Amino acid sequence: MPHRAALTAQAALPRVRDVLELPDVAVGLPRVDAGARRLDSRGRWVHVSELPDIAGLLSGGEVILTTGIALSET
């Protein structure tokens, strides 16, 4: 069973949905193209990347922000 302090620290991490609803983020009209079913997941780290295949560099729990400039339109 996880230690109480660990559970409290995890509850303090923002959900992806919370980040998208921040006024400074929402004004940019962010679009979720993948993982919409995980919007209530908590992010432990935020990265900014334009790499089209970043998955191999991640270990789980990261929130990736991108302009999508390196992604195709199709």
C-alpha cells in the first residue's frame, strides 16, 4: 500500500484537463489529438517537443506540449 505522503503528493499533481483549462492555455484553443481518454491522468512532468516520434524518450506520466509543426496534416 502506498505511503500517505506519496498519495498526497500525487493528488497535488495537475490533471491534463486542469492544465488545458488554465486561462493562459485555453486562450490558445489547444487541441487534443491523442490520448483524450486520459485527460484525467495526472502529469508529473511537462516537456515541450516538436519531435514527431518522442515516445521512446518518455517513461510515463509526462505531459507533452507541441505546436504540431512537425506533424502532417493527414
